[in-house]
Amino acid sequence: MIHSEGAESVRSLIENIDPEAVQRTKQTKREGLKPLDNISTGVVLRFAPNPNGPLSIGHARGVVINHEYASMHDGKMVLRFDDTDTIVKPPMKDAYEWIIEDYEWLTGSKPDIVVRASERMPVYIRYAEEMIRKSAGYVCECSAEEFRALRVSKKACPHRGRSVEENIEAWGKMLDGRFSPGDAVVRVLTDMSLPNPALRDWPAWRIQHEAHPMVGNSYLAWPLLDFQSAIEDHEQGVTHIIRGKDLMDSTRKQKLLYDHLGWKYPETLYWGRVSIHGSGSFSTSEIRRGIESKMYSGWDDPRVPTLRSMRRRGFDPVALRSFWVDMGVTQKDVAVAMESIEASNAASIDSTSRRISLVSDPMSIAIQGELPREIVLPFHPDDEKAGTREISLASGTAIIEKEDLKNSFRLKGLANVESVGGIFEIGSVERDDDRPIIHWLSPDSSVTCELVMAIGDELNIMSCLVEDADLESGEVVQLERKGFARVEKWSPNSRKLLWLHR
RNA sequence: GCUCGUGUGGUGUAGUACGGUCCAUCAUUCCGGGUUUUCAUCCCGGCGACCCGGGUUCAAAUCCCGGCACGAGCACCA
């Protein structure tokens, strides 16, 4: 019957049995992050940066999502410094403190646990030995090139079958410096015939003789990320790992290690790559070079995509958090525009930003007619509590942007004006037509200031005129008709604004 | 080459585990209109999408197979 009658009759058939089954309900969008699975025993999440510089905008997602999940499930958050490489990405002593500051600014809270891998070396050494004694790992003396060839041909390396005693002996040589860098690595014993080449006897330890900024020359062999991270996640009781999908093979490698050690691997979520268009896309090391060569003034240079630069320009961490939470965790590679982040920020700060006028390319016009000695304007159109500022009109002139000059326009908050032979006559105080409204300044109530604007790799420093309002250093203001800027300095002899965004 | 992953409007996202409640959610951009003494804010309206092809089924964004596209890993970096 079903076959011949079609969907309609099936629908009515179902309707007779259970009317609710065919009721249509408007679908809704799930709000916030999708809850984690397997949370019955509580959650522990972690954010694990390399301390080779302060946090950049690229780290923000990792900080925000992990932190949000931890607080959403009343769990703990571990901030871990993965600093076991002293050569390729050498740690920077100051960065540890910077990252904690950046973390606290962005999340509004302190991490529950802070751990540096470099202070945990005894733990890693102990587990490496356990692994070797269990014949779950071995010391390999092949060169990188030799092993690469073995990996692709699925062949065992000559050191793979050594006895535990021989391995322990070689391991000791790695630790005490009888081996030189490159002479040997510790590998996790997996299976050379594994279909995924990345998993075949993957390297866990290598030799590095460089001094470490935190622990000096205490160690000559260091664990690689996959080993160190796996051990530390277990030690800290991490329940959920959220990482980039480029690290999927890391999960697989680490699971093989967990199998050797008899541990249960955490739940793992992945996200895709995010590229942010319109923000400088440079790496931490590139920024560092730019600072060293004096191209940038520091890690908070307005041109540089670090969190501290964004903080300095006036970004609101609450807006940043909601931006990343809204994006959620998907494995799609996404491209977002810096303008989107700015729009999110603008929405967040609009209601609290005081309004003032700034003129960057000034010209004076004479105004005449019935003028009050001063007018009072609100600092915010929708919020009386923001207070008011007084503008003196004693001089009978107004300063406007050159590009706003027309024969007829309205000086915002004052009156319509009309050019009569170059002199502007005051007209209606009421707004009674749709002539353009422009912002303006009075020479008696304005001061000069510096407006710093980052445009790509350029720093545009403009000398401007601005209202002499009583601004506070650090506050974010909206420049009428222009956009937002943060007050860097506001003292009688030096006023400096830093451009934020429209 | 081997391995893995992802494809929903311009952008981002919900829905996909249990096919019908989806002629597909929400936000933003864009377009039009309104409010407003800012090109800000706010309000209303509109445009706009399930990668392609087969299959299963009364019914597929959802399940299966095959393509295609894009991305990642195969470092003695993280």
C-alpha cells in the first residue's frame, strides 16, 4: 500500500497514529558552544602555547574556546607552556609572563593551573625510561634521512631490535651528552607496516645542547611535542583536547603511546584553519624580527596582530570572546574578515563610548548671526549618564573638515548655516531640511592632538584638532562620523589618540 | 605517492549520530525603507545556500556508493 499511495497518504496515516509526529515546528539555531561529550567525571581543558612571544590573534580562538568549555562545564583550565625546543622555536623568558597577562585579559580570569614543560623534565624522563624498559620504545641512531627512507619503504631500522639493556645504555648517552645532537633519537615502537606513514615508529626525544632560558643547561635531550604533550595531558588529568585538525596525526600517535602505557586517551575535538583577512598575517618570529630591527616599536605596536596590540587599540575582550564562541568548533577551514571582528567589537563598545568631534584636515569658517555664547552637547546620544560637554562660541568661527565645505550644511548640534559670500549665516536652529550634517569644532574649545593610525605596515601619524573635553587616558571614544579611537594620553601638553576602527 | 579531514546563501553558523517536525536556523554583509541634529545606534522589509552524479526509500541536507573541489599530516618545530 505504502509503495503505491505516496508520501501524502503515509503522512495522513502517521497523523492518525500520532498527530504530533507531523507537526511542523520552526527550527532554531543552537546558542553557544555545543556541549562536550563524556563530562560525567568533570572536565579539564588546556591551552598549550609555545612561549616564543606574546599571544597573537591566532591564539585567541584556542584560549577562548577552551576557557569557555571549562567554565561551561565547571571544569578546570590548564595553561601549559610547551617549551621543550631550544633551537627551532626557542622560548623567550619574558613570554611566559606576557602570555599569562594576555590570557587573563582575554578570558577575564586566571588559569587554574600553570605548568611549564621545562620544569617537568624529570617526569618525562621517567616515562621515557618506562617506555624503553617495556620495549615500547627504542633509541635509534639513524640519521633523519636514513630513517625517512626506512619509513617510506616500511622497513625496520637496524636499532629496532636492540635489547632493553642496550637501549638503556644508549638512552643514558643521550641524557649525559656522550651523544651529540643528531646522533640519536628515542622512537616510540609502533608498527612499520602501518598504512599511515606518519605513525611509523615516531620520534619522541631528540638531543639539543642549547641552553634553555628557564632551566639552563640542565638537560641535553628533550622530548618532542607529541611525547611531552601526551604525558602531560595524562599527568594533569586532561579530559578534553581541542586542537587543530592538522594535529590529527598527533592524536593517533599519542593514542599508540597511551596504549603502551595502558592509559585512556582524552576526548578530542578538532577545528580547521582560520585565516583572518585584513590583519597582518605574520608569524611570531616575523614580528620579533621586526621589533629587533626597530621596524615596530614593540609587541603592542598598532600594526602587529598581537593581543596586546589589540588591547592597546581598544578592543573589548568580551567582544572577542563572543566572536569566537559564535564561530564555534568546526573542522571547516574558514576565512573571516578582520572587519567582522571589528563589527563585533563596535557592537560591544558603542553604548559605552563617549562621542567627541575630531577634525583631521581643518579649515576655519566665519559664522554670523544669532549665536549663544556656548552650547552644551551630550557625550552620548542615548545615555544621559554619560554627561555633557560645553562648547564656547565666543570667537564666531567654526572649524570644519575641508572636504565637508559646501554652500549649505548643518553644524551638528548648533544650526543650519548658509554661505553668503564666504561668510556663513546662521539659519534655522531646528532641523527643517535634509541638508548634510557635519561635525565641527570651536577654536575656543579645541586643542591639537595626535591621531595614530595603522594602515597595513605604515603608521600614519596625523596632527588633528579635537574637542578639549576632559577625556580619560585609556578610554575608548567615538569620533563623530569617523569611528572609534582609544585615548592613549590626555594631558595638557600631550594628547594622543590611537585609531581603533570604524 | 601514502594517510587523514572538510564541503549548507558573499561571510560565519544551526540542523546531519535516531531520514519525515527543513519548500532549511541565526548572525553579519549587501539592497530598500523608517527613526535619529554622526557616515554611529536602533527598527522594518528584501535578495541569497544543502559540491556533483547515481542508489536505497512512500520520503534524503541527513543513509550508501562513486566522483569532484579544497585543506592538512608524513620534521631530530609547536
